[in-house]
Amino acid sequence: MTAVSRKRFDWTGLKADLRGAVPDATAALVITGVIFAWLYARVSAGTSMTLQVMPDMADARLHWMYWLCQAFGWSALLWAWITMMLGLVRSSTRPGWLRIPAARIERWHRTTSLTTIALMFAHAIMFFAELVRGNRYEQEWLGRLSTFFAHTFVPGAYPSGTGKIAILIGLLALYLAIPLGLAFYLRNTTGSRMWRALHRFVIVVYVLSVWHTLLYGTNVWYDGAFRTVVWLLQLPIAALFLVRLLAPARRSERLHLRDAARRPGPLAAVSRLTGRLAVAATIVVLLAVTVTGRDGGRTPGVDGAPLNVTQAQIWVGLAVLAAVIAVVAYRMRPVRQTPPDSRPAAEAHQQRMSPPLA
């Protein structure tokens, strides 16, 4: 590895954060095991409401990969919530009673982000393994691997039911989490301003993760307690987001509409205000979806209820998001400082030293 590649990507920082994430990831695996045992016991006892949608999954011993997949999904959502809370606390004005150093909160945020990405991958991998195992009599093994790899990891390839939307949303969350989460380690290349600007789009990953859970988490549909928990978890996120918008930690990010000396330019002020309004609207929509249950998925008690969100709408939304990210990256790109041209000064000096023409 060359010195240039080490400089472009902070491998040293990533390795240090991976080592720091070992206790965090261990705790996540323990909680995943507890959730798996609980789901397994509910299915074995026949008390899981999921069986109303998928009665063929009643054999918990046979379909243990699917229930482990669900356990990883729930722990991934929990860790996404934890890392969002840490990130919002770190990027907001610190209250006086918070005695934890900002550097420690930021380190926790980075390690929990890495754990979240790993849990999301484990969630997808166990779903892929269950599809391959559950259809072992339908195709040869190579055909099963290629077909169900596409169904699991290719956005838009899942062919049926709510999964046409839910799995697409989940994959977009996974694939957006990787570059947006790891952008910190590219800050030497992109510059700190671009890294901070791109990292703010991580909220999209969290929104997609919650939406994916509401669409495909059958326990959320049929057990009121599950939906209540998901809803209650959004309240502190919404509160901290409002604090982050109104009182960011960095003074340069604040809206100074009355202070003429520190007031940003018209374009910057409009963009910041628009961003705050857009995020506030997203929070309102997320809370409304969670409270009402109108999340675009199937309706409990209604067979074959149609989806009210299409893949085309999701792809259009992704295209708009990609365009916005591209514009932000272009505006925040590092500008190389070119050295001033010394030729005019040299020419003036030469003219002063030369004798006048006769």
C-alpha cells in the first residue's frame, strides 16, 4: 500500500475504530441472541402474530435462519437508533449537565455506526441463507444461489408481495449506509466540509430503516406493543433533531437572521432554512406514519391489500436524493489554493532596475 493511498483513506483510524467496536459488537450479538430466543419461543408456542401472515413458518426449528434474520434486523434497528442519538448529541450544542467529553461521544458514534452496518449485513445474509435453504428442492444449488442472491442483494429484484417495496427500501438503506457512514475516513481526500455535509444524509438511512421495519416487520402490524415501541423510539430522535436544527454545535452552521455581522449570504441562508424545513417535515411524516400505521404495506385482516407505494416512486426519490447529494458534494469540494503569479512583480522590479531608454 502506497503512502498516497494511506493518506486518501484513513485506514489507521478505521482499524482503531474496529478494535474499539469489539465490546459494542459483542453486546449487539448478545442482544441479538436474546431477541432470537424470544422470537423462537413465541413461534414454538404458537403465540407469534407473524404466523397469521406466514403460517408455513410455524416450525421454528426448520426456519431458524429466518428468525435469526429477524433478530438481526431488530438489533440493527436498535443500534441505528443508538448511533443516531449519539450523533445528534455530538453535533448539537452540549448542555451544561452533560459531563461526557465530546471526543468520547464521537468515538462511540463511530463504533456504533460500524456495528450497525455489520448487523444490517448479517440481517440480509441470514435472509439469503433462508431463501436458499427453503427452496432447495426447486432448483440446482448454483441456480438457487444466483436467483436468491439477486432477490436479496439486488435492489428491485425481489419479485412478489410487500417485499417488492420493503426489501428495496432496506437495500437502499444498507447501500447508502456504507458510503455515508465511512465518509469520515475519506475526510483527508474530500475535506472536512464535504464530509460533514455528506454525513448529514445518514438520517435518510435511518428513515429508510424504520420504513423497512414498518413494511416488513409483521410483528409491527399485528402486535400493538411492537408498533408502540417503534413509535416511542422516534420521539427522542425527533426531539434531538429539533435541538440539532435550532442549536448546532458548530457556530458556522447556525442561522443568524438578525445578526447582520454574522448573517450568511442569501443562498446559504435559504439553503439552511430549506434543509431545516425539509428535515422537520420528514420527522412529522415519520411520526404520522408510525402512529397511524399507514406505512404503505399490507393492512391487517385484509387479504391481498395492494401496496400504495410503487418501485417507480422509490427510484424517483432515490434519483432526487442522488442529485441533491451530488450538488452538495460539488459545492463543498475542496478548492486548491493556486500560488499568486509572481511575474508582474518580477517585471516591475526589472523595469525599475533597467536604465531608461535614450
